[in-house]
Amino acid sequence: MTANQIIIFSVLASALALFVWNRIRFDLVALLALLAVAVTGIVPTDRLFDGFGHPAVVTVAAVLVISQGLVNGGVVDRLARLLGKVGHRPTLQVLMLTSVVALCSGFINNVGALALLMPVAVWMSREAGRSPSVLLMPLAFGSLLGGTMTLIGTPPNIIIASYREAGSFGMFDFAPVGVAITLAGIGFITLIGWRLTPRRGKADDGGKLFSVGDYVTELRVPEDSSHAGATLHNLLTGADAEEDVVVLALIRDGKRNLAPTTFSVLRGGDLLLVEAGTDALQEFLDKTQLELANVAGVEEDEADDPEGDGGSVDEPDEPALAEGDVRLLEAVIAPESVLIGQTANRLNLREQRGLNIVAVARQGQRLEKRLGDIRFQSGDILLVQGHEQTLRATLQNLGCLPLAERGLRFGQERSGLLSGGLFLTAITLIVAGWLSPPVALVACAVVMVLAGVLSHQEAYRAIDWPVIVLLAAMIPVGQALESTGAASLIASWMLELGSGSEPWLVIALVLAGTMLLSNVVNNAAAAILVAPIALSIASQLNVSSDALLMAVAIGASCAFLTPVGHQSNALVMEPGGYRFGDYWRLGLPLSVIVTLVATPLILMLWA
């Protein structure tokens, strides 16, 4: 073993350990690995940042922009709305959800497809009175399966295509194997798999995660109050209650102004509809000398139930908190959100964003702490109130995804035919061989921006920059694995262990090994690390390199055993109430099925 091989093995071992540790973000780990091979001289300085201009990296960025363009055009949303008509049978719901998300994931970013259909899955679960855990894990796994069907379905496919020695794989070269494992996976999940998911969360006959009414109170501003003539901002800051007391509405002369601006001037006799815990409310009353009025919903309930023998005076009519252009919705904090590690007090969301955070839930339970003191975590579910024209952009900027929408649809139907037509044109140019995938897809993304399908800001926000940095940094590291001979050395070790093995067994081992690696590190990183090893195995065994590259692509995309292997798995963890150990219950048999179906097909088609 040479000195350079020892160095690259040490760098990769350290990087893998940091990936698994998951305390340092994966893009920073990749940059540390890149710097390590630069300092040790394994990668020349003039080639150190070649990965940022690599066709695979450019293609991934273009696909992410195009995905946002298709979302803006309402292309996926039209499919999602059809799911509301499938009824309450769990088998049919699972079949339709996994099929639609798989189809979408073949052509747009699979996390984007999942994010669009998560609200539908949660709504269907609540309408049927079942826990969302029944549908969310099958939905996430369906998005991973669908990504295997095309070149642009998932970053590992784009990366693997760039390693092919006989020219890049075509747009639908992945389809024969990808479609087969997708159909087999959907069939298993539909007939058996969904029954293996844990029953977590509350099956509440269509109820909601948050019981807002238990915390909503009407307060009156007395005629002689010192706050009459002052702004709402002054009232809240003077009581040091900017985040702990949420003003949902200002009622004056019988007219309800929802989500009022903090610059609203108060008058004597005004009613404030506020949401706060018992302790925070009492402290606020002591400091402001406001008066308790009716608990929200009392008058409506009494009017509807004059005999007093039905209805609840503790639960307000929730649409009253979301009228006109004011919306109330649940959103989940994505893994890359800027909210993570921050508190509502520090972010000052009401003042700067016009966003009311009404409640926060974690691990299926509403947090009872003061809102302003809660430090947000990935997967937290927020109940937020805001104005429709700004709410969509605000949540997108903050890195939150809609979970249970209450009157707000995120897929705006604008230029649907245009966005779909541009995408189909790009696909046609690629399939016909007139343009390479990077050129055609970048052109499609640029034209979408020029045509107004999405703005410049939306285009840049659509790009998952941590993934782009990961790819750009790990590509030179993966090339160093090959140039130092380390990949050939690993391949020879593997061949010694499996000497005399049949080609089908080698394909199965490469596929399964990549699959296991992708469950503990980012799937794109797994593809970059295993691809050079697969090429070395192919050359030493004198078998088709295409077969082993295809096995790496499938294995890297099918991370079903843990929530950390893919962002789709992580996104459904909190809304579904899953624990780390829940994923293998459905993921393990699904991984076995993928291996059993893919191995003979790869052998037949590519070896």
C-alpha cells in the first residue's frame, strides 16, 4: 500500500465517520475532505475545484430549478388534487399516493414531489380517522423508488452517468430496471408493506394536531386604558410578550381584523383575540391591565346551541382565524431550515415577516413551553397564521414545507402549459441526441426564468446548495480514490473474498453494499465513493462496467433502512411520529425485493 493510498483511505474513513456522526453538516464534511486531499498533495491545486464545473453538478442544479418551475405551473398539483377522490380505503390510498409520487419523482426532484404530496397524505389520513404514519413512510419510499426510473430522477443517476466509459447513460437507460423495481416496490407496499408501518400519532376522526381553542382568549382594552392610542407593538413590547402572546385578531365595532399589523393603533373597547398559555396569559394581564372578555367561540356556540346541551365553548370556530386572505396552516421545518437552533424571540418573525407562530408540536405532542423560548428543531410542526400573498414566500424562505393546509394551496397554477411544454421539449432534445443533458436542462431552466414561470429569486432558492457543494467537493475526492489506485486495491480485496463468484453475485453484492452505505451517508456521496470501486471490479473481472454502475445507481437511490439516508425519509419522521428504528420494518423487506428484482434484470440487460 502506497503513502497516497494510506492518505486517501484515512481521509475517506474520517469523512465517513463524520457523515455517520451527523453533528457536522454533510457539505462541510465534504469540503474538509477536499481540503485534506489538497493539503496532502493528492489532488493538484489547479484541479481542486473542477467539481463545481462538473456536468453532473450543473445538471443537478438545473433539474432543481426545473422542478420548481413545474411546481409553480401547477403541473404536479393537478395530479395531487385527483388523490382527494380515492376514498378512505388504506390500500387504495397507499396505491395512489405511492404511484403518483413515484411518477413525479422520475422527472422532478424527489424531495420536491414528496413535499407537494405530504399535505395530501396528512389530509387523507385525518379524513379517514387514521394516523398519518400509515401513509407517510410509504409516500417517502415511493419517492425514492420513482427517482430510479430516469437519468434526472435522482442525483446518483446523474453522477453514475458521468462515470460511464462509453459515453453518458441516456435519459431512459435507467427505465427498464428502475420501472421494474418501482412497480415491484409499489406492489409490495400496497398489498403488505403499509401494514408494517407503526401506528403513531392520533387517529382522531379528522381532527387536527393542534387544539387551538384551549389557548385562545378574548381580551378587552378598557376605555380608560393607558394603551388606548398606543400601537399593538408598544403593548406587546411593554409587557415583554412579543412571542409568548400571539395576537390572532383585532375586533373593533364588530369587525374582525385577522393577523393585525403590530403598527395597528388600539382604541378603548377593542377586543384582542390572543393565543397564549395560562402562565404567559396571566403575566400579560398583570402587566397590561387588560380585561378578560369572552373565551373565543362562546357567543357562536351559544347562538348555535341555545339550550346549552351541546357544543363546546372551549374550541373556537377555526375558520374564524383564517378568513379573507389570512390563512392558518401547519408546516414542518425542513432539515436545512434557517429556523433550526433559533427561537421565535430571536427571529422576531411577527415584526419582520408578518408571520404569527400560533403553536409548535414535537414528537406528536404540542409543546407547552412559552413560544418565545422554544428552540426550533428539524421536523418540528408549526401552526402559523399569515396573509396569503406573503405566506408562501415567507415559509419557503424560512425552509418550511406545508403539512396540513387550511385553505392555502401552494402549487400556484400559472403557466402550467408553458412549464410543461418547455420541460417536454428539453426531454425530446436529449432523447433525440441533439443536445446533451446538461445543455438542454440548463437551457430549459433559463427559458423558464425568462418566460416568468419562476423568478430569479425562486430559481436560486430552488437549488439545494448543500447538495451542490457536497457533489462538487466529493467528485475530486472520488477521482483521487481512482487515481491513487485505492479503488483497484479495494476491488482486489473484494475479489479475494469472493473469488470464483458468479457475475450475478458480484452485482448483488455491489448493489447491496451501496445500499447499506447510502443508509448512513448522503446517497450522492455513496455513489461517488463506490463508482470508482465498481469500475475497478469490472476491469479485474472482465465484466461489463455498465452492469456494476447500474447496480451502484440503484443501491445509492434505495436507502430505506434509516431516516438519515435520504432527506425524504427525514422529512416524514416527525409528522409520522416515527422513531429511528421504525424504518427497517418496512425498509428491510423492501430492500430485499429491490435487490432480488434488480439483480437479474441488470445481468440480463447490461452484463
